[in-house]
Amino acid sequence: MAKRYRLVVFDLDGTIVDEESIWEFLHRSLGTWERGQYHRELFRKGLIDYKEWALLDASLWRGISIGKVREIIEDVSYNPDVVEVVSKLKTMGYKLALITAGLDVLAKRVKRELGFDFQISNSLVVLDGVITGDVKVRVPYPGKWLAFNKLCRKLSLNPTSVVAIGDDPNDLFEDAGLKIALVRGDREYLNADVRLDKSEFYKIPRIIERYEKTS
């Protein structure tokens, strides 16, 4: 019998890895968090848009070696049960994708290590091994659904054949066939089909399997 779902899309920060924001993690590691907090407040107050926020943050790292950033990123760990769940989903025949408003310096590492099929993320611009202070925004926040829709079109997939998993309401794309929220704090996940505590990550394959059988 044909599968109801063909693709599983995960958020990255706070979902696959333990850091809730790779931007904040880098700020703290590179000593730029005080200014980074100021930029974040400008965005939260609506005084700048996401691209302007990303550019302001990236400008703080101008002149830093991308090699140093990659070394810092190696300290980012996977959340419990992630490796096993990803492996299980692959053996179940699903394609896997990462869509994150975080940075490809981490997303590419995760894609390579865990064997994801696709990843869409934002990029620090690098020239001769050094960060220029510019950034390529492919996944805005909010607005991750734009990247999701683009991926579905690229793969000729109906969004209803996709499972969306994440810890932010913006990760649960409205048109996705199954939306699994990894509940964090007091956030509201109004359109979630399933709500899990992060300690219940291991349940994801079984939940997808159950929804497959109810199709």
C-alpha cells in the first residue's frame, strides 16, 4: 500500500540539536551576545525585519575565520533519541529534510552526519575563509512556510504528504499533512495534530506509523 506521507521535515535548533538558537550560541561563544541581544529586541519590537536582523548579527562576526566557527559548532549536541529516530525513519522509507532559520554551518554538518536528504538554511557569506559580514537569507522568520512550499514544488509533492516537526509554531506548516509539536514553555501550538514533550521524541516513528494506518 502506498504511503500517506513521503517526506518528514524537521526544524533544527531546539528540535534536532539542544541549542535553541545557533545565532545566540555563536554570539555567546564569540563574545558578541550583548550586541546580539540588542538586535533581537529591535526585531521583536518590529523596528527591523528578519533580513536586517540577520545582517546586523553577521556584521559582528566580520573578519572571523569560518574555520573557527566550525570548531565552535562542533560543541553543539543532538537532543536525546534524535540519532535513533532519524535512522528509524530512514529505514521506514521516508525522505528527510531540515528547514531552519539557523545557519548552514550547522545544518550541513547535521545533514552529513545523520544522512538527511535535503536542508534549507541561511548562510554566512565567506570569502577566502573569512566571514565578510554579509548573509544569505533563504529561510526568513516568521515565514519558514515559504521555504517549505518551495521544497514541495521542487519535489513535486503535495504538502499533505509531508510530516512537519518542530518546537516553534512556525515549524508546523499549515498545509502539512501531519504536524507534530515538541512543546517548549508556554508557546501555543494551535494547529498541531500531536503535542509531545521533548523527552518523548522517541515516539515520533510510532506516531507517524499510527497516522499512516488511519489514512
